[in-house]
Amino acid sequence: MNDTAPGPKPAFDRHMLEALTCPQTQAVLEYDAERQELISKPAGLAYPIRDGIPVMLIDEARVLD
């Protein structure tokens, strides 16, 4: 078995979404499965999910159009 072989991306645990809020506004987040992001509409930011782990840093968030 080769642990370094690329495989499917780890899935984001949707139960985690219930505990997470936007670090800027404390608003509820929406999960965008296609883009692998957590969206904060009030802040206008999208937080990336990398390897199944949400990156909840404002500096790492993408500004929404």
C-alpha cells in the first residue's frame, strides 16, 4: 500500500459547519461543495477548504464578487 499516492480529496464534515462561524462577522457560513469553500455573505468572503480542513483565516479568504 502506498500512502503517498494521490487519491480522492477528503470530504468536508458538514457537522463541522454547525460549529463554525465567520471570524469577521460571526455569521453563519454556507458550504459550496463545488468550489470547496465556506461562504460568508455578510463579510463578502469565501474561506477555502484544503484537504478537508476549513482555513478560517481572513487573510486566506477570497473576496466575493
